Amino acid sequence: MEFRHLGRSGLLVSEIAYGNWITHGSQVEEEAALACVRAALDSGITTFDTADVYAGTRAEEVLGRALKGERRAGLEIFTKVFWRTGPGANDSGLSRKHILESIDGSLRRLGTDYVDLYQAHRFDHHTPLEETVEAFADVVRQGKALYIGVSEWTAEQIRAAKPIADELRVRLVSNQPQYSILWRVIEAEVVPASQELGLGQIVWSPLAQGVLTGKYRAGEQPPAGSRATDEKSGAGFIARWMEDDVLDAVARLQPLADEAGLTLAQLALAWVLQNPNVSAAIIGASRPEQVRDNVKASGVKLDAGLLKSIDEIVDPVVTRDPSLTSSPAKRP
């Protein structure tokens, strides 16, 4: 496993991180979830990402049980706050009240005294930015988080938050956006701003919800039990990638992966890691063998000719519009 700095901080993270969005506490039974985390640990992954909202807070609980007994100093545990986690008027958003109450709930569920990174899961248009950043700074000063980050924030929002964090002497070190061979909306604005300000990207869905594994084929029904067939946990998220033109383009990537001696999933993960602003790529899994396969993308270098060939194949189906980085206009 290779390690990278998280933005311009001193914190090192495994460049393949393990995340439990959709899977733990919902799609995957706990025994399988624990086996996947064990496979991640055995494969050298030290960075684990979750959020309070995943599976209605159950995902944090499962991850906490899975990591129990591990040397805490040898792990980097990330979680997030923003989405609704209760019925009250203040049970969502990035108000001081919700942030300070939510970190305590996350720590309790995770079974730890602190998280390494606490992230604003979206931008809150209804809370003054100064209030949000000050609350995060207090979480750090209380020793409940070591660093702070954001997720799916625009370049403008990141630029507005960074000087406030600097004035409060708290380390805003990361953004967590969607990023893959097929989804490149961060490249035009978010990445340049992050490079300038010292934030690293912790990218989610680098396999485009599993489409970049090659298991979905144009004109064919999705495999039984796959995410595309799970209406509760995955089908809605993956639908945009299930068009025949996208699946045809992905199929044309397979010979390139074969030539490079990689699986298609490894090629896709290695591709996002070629971006120097990417600190880590988050993988999920429902089976331990998926973890063991994916971690082999760590340390892989793709040559310029291969990268050009990938671009030529997928260019007609790539999503690039930076306006697609957005947060809800209203609190959830």
C-alpha cells in the first residue's frame, strides 16, 4: 500500500481508502461487512471513511465494531455531518448546534475518542459560513477531530471557507467529491482551487458505482444481486451510468486494462490516482475479494499513451460540467 499526504497537511493516508456508504448497515450483512474491513486491514488500508447519515447512523456503528481492538494510532477514521439524522428542526445542516451534537453521536457510535477528519458533508446555504467553520474549529480544539474537510463543495465555497479556517488556526485539508473516468466535474474549478489552497481530494465512486468494473453490459440485464438491481440501496445512484453508450465505452476499456496487466476496476482506480491532487480513492465492497483486488491499484503508474487512449474512448460520455457540484438549496 502506498501513502499520500492529505492535502498540504502532515497526515498520511492510504491511497486506497475503505468507505461504507450504501453497504454497511443496509446492503451487506454485518458478518460480511466485518470480513470486508478485515480484508482492508490485511491489505494495508489504514484510512476508513463513513458518515453519520449512512444507513441511518448504523454504518458508523458497524465500522466501530469492525475496528474495535485495532491500534487507534495506526488508523485514520473519517466521518461527516450535514444530512438529517433525526426528526427535529436542528437535526440537519451545519449549524453550531447540529455540528457539536453530531460529533458526539459519531464518536459514540464509532467507539473512539476522536476522528482524524471531520467533514462538512455538503454546503449549508442557511447557516453563516463563519458559524460553521467556528464550530468545526471548536471540535478540533476539544480534541474530537484532528483536521477538518468538506465534501462536494464548489471552488467558490472552498475559497470562502479557507481564510476563515486559517484565521481560526484550524487545518482545512480536504474535499470529498465524486470523481472517476466518467465523472470529471471537479477538474475545471475545484482541483485548481484545492491545489492553490492546499486541499487534497478524497474521491468517492471512483468505479462509477461499479460500472467501471465491467460487470454491466449494454443490452443485457444487470447481474442478479448487483447494485443496479437493489432499489433500496443502489439502483437510483447507478442509473445514470446504465445507458448503452456508456456501457459500450466501458467495454472498450477492457483491452487497455488487459494490456496493462490490470483488471478494469484496477485501471479505473489507478486512473484517479494519477491526479496529483487526489490523496485517496474510496472503495466499497460487499465481498472481501473485491477489496483484495482493488488494493492492487495502489502504486500503479499509467503511461501517457494509455491515459490518452482512455480519454479517446470515453470522451463522448464523460460528464464535465462544474455546475454539477452542488448542495441542496434547502436543508434536508
